[in-house]
Amino acid sequence: MEIKSPQEGEPRQFHWWLGVILALWLAGCAVGPDYKQPPANPPQNFRGDTTGLTNSLGDMPWWQLFQDETLQALIRTALSNNYDLRVAAARVEESRALLAQSRSQFYPQVNYQAASGAGRNELNGSPYDSGGPAGKGSDVAGSVSWEIDLWGRIRRLNESARANLFATQEARTNVMISLIASVAQSYFQLLALDAEMAIARETTNSFGESLKIFSERLHGGVSSKLETSAAAAALATAAASIPELRRQIAFQEDQIRVLLGQNPGAVARLPGALQTEAPPEVPAGLPSALLERRPDVRQAVQLMRAANARIGVSQANFYPQISLTGLLGVTSQELVPFTRGAEGAWYVAANLTGPIFEGGLLKAQLRQARAVWDESRFQYQSTVLNAFQEVSDALASRQELTLERLEQERAVAAYKEAVQVANQRYVGGQANYYELLQEQQLLFPAQNALTQTLLNQLLASVQLYKALGGGWNVNSSP
């Protein structure tokens, strides 16, 4: 083996220069601000939460909150087939692929190239009158390039891409929680429409019985045509509500089927199921825990991380970029290399590029990155504030609706008793028909109001569960 003299030791000098660059790279720090969580200023307790307990309704899995087996089956189907959830899952995979693209910049980029051809009077592939003879040649080579991340530009890009991935994962979780709440709300609304339909049919039958009594008394000469006409009008009014309720039920069923990722159609459920539903009595928990549970808040945090990292990327663009490049291959004047006349070729270099004058481009990009950070920070604080408001509103609704339901139940019971007494008095000739019709007409809206109050209670419970970030552990469902 021939030992080269120090004057011939360029490869050894290159190794020394490469070691210096690697040392600088390892010692270098990423420019730009490190992420710091802005203050959220949560309240000590939720307004409307009188329990003072630290456990939260949001910690309960959805299949324990919703005991209705029919509703559980609907939610499981929606979590498997809903298209909005599939879109969110696809966005997660897209962000994961973008993160992989960002990480690839940490590694050397190795490529290959090969060419073979012949020509005359050409220069770099274009016609050029050189007056020379025809020539031919070929080459095969591999090239390597590697950017030294001295200022942390690649690291900041990777940090931003990773935060965006986490943000899309939180967005997917938020879609899942919203989907669970939407299915539950639509299901309860469907049960309420069923209850209103039962009330409408019962009321129609009641007015029908009254009309029958009035008609019999009219034929007996005891009553007048005025009584039968008024009873017929009340019967027709009650009967007219049935087609409208059927229309609303069809719309509600179609909405549920779309949430399930299925074609519009009927939804199987047990009759009278609304009366078996009971709002849960579970405290809201601590406001500080809400910030760790709600996926939209956690998504806003990750978007802030991504925006903060982009500031570092913009600042790194002000500094020079250092990269190593190399080439190794063979070249030949013949069309078929490796047969005759092939010669080896290699090349190695360190490249330094940097901006001198960009017309204010880099400064504008930095200002834009800082503005995006401010926007994401304000969006985070707004999301937190809205989260506290949603919980407070849901708690207030639950508290007041409980009192409203008690009064509505008393009203319905009183109206039922009044109708029964009025009917007995009318049959016994102690009251006129106006008294009976009045009590019947008051009972119908009171029953509907009670049904609506019960529905609002259930919807408020679903809203509170959603506002508390409930259902976040959907992946552990049985």
C-alpha cells in the first residue's frame, strides 16, 4: 500500500473539517423561543356546581353514562361508520406522513444518476456549432447531500410537524366526543317525539270520547249543536298534530341514520323509553382538570406549539445553511461503460449558503410567524374561556330544569284530576261543556311541556358531559 505524504493528505484534512462541523452541530442550539404555556386563569369552582367534589362526570366512560342498550348500540355503530370521523382519522394519517417527511431531513439524502448518449455539435444538450466530430459517452454515479442543522431549522420544522400531528389526533378525539353527544341528543329528541305522538293520540281519543258524549246528548235533545261543533273542532285540532309529528319523527330518524353512516330509514327503539331515562347526578369536578381533559383545549395547545416552532424556523432562515455533498461513480467515452475505457469519478465538498438581500422577505416571514403565534395564543385562551362557559351554562340548565320539571309534573297531575272531575260533573249535569273542553285543552299542552322539560334535562346532561370532555377514553370501550 502506498503511503501518501502530508501534502497528499486531503482526505485526512476533510475528515478533520467534517469533525469540526459535527461538533458544531452537536453543540449548536435551535434558534427561536422555546415553548411556554400561557396562563389560563381557571376559576376555583364552576358556577352552578354546589357539590364541592373533585370527581367529575367527564371521567365516566360514555357506556356507563348512557345505560340505554339501544343508545349504546347506536353510538358503537356511529363510532365505526361515521364519515366525519373517518375524515378526521385520514387527517391524522396525513399529519403522520408530514411528520415523517420532516424527519427525513435529519438524514443524508442519497440519490443515483445514469446517462448514456451520443451527439455532435452540442453543448449541455443544446445545439452548438463546435465544428467537432461526433462524440459519445456514459456515466453512472451516486450522490449524497446532508444539511448540517447548526441553527436548529430542521429541528424546529420537526417540532412543528409533531405538534400538528398531536393537534389532529386531538381533533379526531373531539370529533368522536361530538359524535357521541350528537347521537345521544338525536336519540333523546326522537324519544321525545314518540312521547308527544303518544300524547297527541291520547288527546285525540279523549276529544273523540267527548264528541261522542255531546253527539248522544244532542240526539237526545239535551245538548245543542254548539257543543258538538266545539268538540269536533277540538278533535280536529288534536288530530292535525299527528301528521306533523310523523314528519318530524321521520326527519329525526334520517338524521340518526346519517350519523351512523347509513342510508336514511327507520330507527328501532322501545316505546315509552323516554320515561325510563334519568339524568345522572354527578359533580362537574375541578376547573383545572377540564383543561387536561377537553380535546379542543389540548388541540389548541398543540397548535400553539406548532406556531412557536415556526418562529424558530423563520429565525433560522436568517443564518447560513451548511451542507455536505459528495459524488462517486464511473464515466466513459463509450456508450457501454464497464466494457472499455471506464474511469472512476468522485467529488466531495462542504457548501455554505446564506441570504444577503431578500427585499424584506425574511423579516416579513418572521413577523408573520409571530402573528400566527399570537393568533394561536388568543385562540387557546378563547377556547378555555368558552369551555368554562359551556360547563357553567350546562350546570345552570340542569339545576333550573330540575325545579321546572317538578312544577310541570304538579301541573299535569292537577290537569288530569281537573279533566276527570269536569267529565264527571258534565255527565252528571252539574257543569256545561265549556268547563270540560277547557280542562281538556289545558292538559294537552301541559303534557307536552313536561315532555319537553324532561328532554331538556337529558340534553343538558349530554351537553355537560360533552363540555367536561367526557367520552375521551372512547378507545377503551368494551
